[in-house]
Amino acid sequence: MAKPVKIMETVLRDGHQSLLATRMRIEDMLPQLSALDKIGYKALEAWGGATFDSCLRFLDEDPWERLRTLKQNLRTPIQMLLRGQNLLGYNHYSNDVVEKFVQKASEHGVGVFRIFDALNDVRNLKVAIKAALNCPEKPEVQGCLVYTISPVHTNESFVELAKELKNMGCHSVCIKDMSGLLKPYVAEDLIKKLK
């Protein structure tokens, strides 16, 4: 029996992050949540990236309250994009801060953690992955292969990274092609090798 394709939607995070500098307020999201819920997405990525920072600096919103409100209004799991040891910023945080942040995010409603490191350095993923796996809410933990092109970034090297993510306990692996570099035939080869 064929496995159905499951789609994760990023409109509540990257949709406005990329188009509107993450300036969408929770009041703008609320009227659309019921319609998004009915579509049947695997998850709605609504938190992470620049959403946390923008809530505090530009929107005068509590990012934790936003997450709680989204959870109260959605049956579809909420997904978070997490920058590994950097959480939502660009500097490394201590292990205890990463662990507590992940724990609180899960408590407040994150059902899927999509965890990546821009340089594919698994050392920067370990603490966040372990923290998410240890959450009592049992969120899905997804490790990311950040796709890029260079003499050392081959499909074989991405397969080795996927194996490391699997061995770390990730439930699923995501190919994160944030620069649009992954060409169709290369993607076909990579996916076959990953499978």
C-alpha cells in the first residue's frame, strides 16, 4: 500500500516572514485558522524563525501567548522551526537554556520541532533534539539536511548526515532547501539514496 504524501504548510511562519518581515499579528491569523485546519495538513509551521523576535520587538505581542492562542484554535499540529543550539537567534545558547526553551515550547503547543543547523554541524543539533525527544508531550522531532552546493556537499554526504540524525533519535528527516538550489534530478537521486 502506497504511503500518502503529507504536506506541511508554512504560511503562518515563512509566508509572512519572507513577504512581510514577520509582521503578521495573531489577530490577522485567527480568522483563517479554521479554514487552514480543515485542509488536513500534517502540520502548520507557525512558530520559530523570526516570529519570536518580531513579536517582542515590533508587534508588542507575547510570543508564548501567541503560541498558546494558536494551540487553542487549531487541531492540526503546530510546527516550529528551531535553529538548533541557536534556538531562534544567531548566537549559541548554553545547554540549559536550549533544554528549557524546548520544554516550554512543547508545553505551550509545539507538536513538531523542525531542527536545523545552517552548517549541518550535528554538534549544534544534539541538545535541541535530545530536549525535544524528552518532552512529556511527545512531539515529533524532525532533523534537517540543509541543502547546499559545494565540492564537499554531495548526495552521499547528505545521506550520512541523515543517518546521524536517525541515530540521534529523529522521527523524520527534512531536506531544507532554503535557497532553492536543489534541482529536480538531483532531488530524485538524493531521495532515492535517502530511502
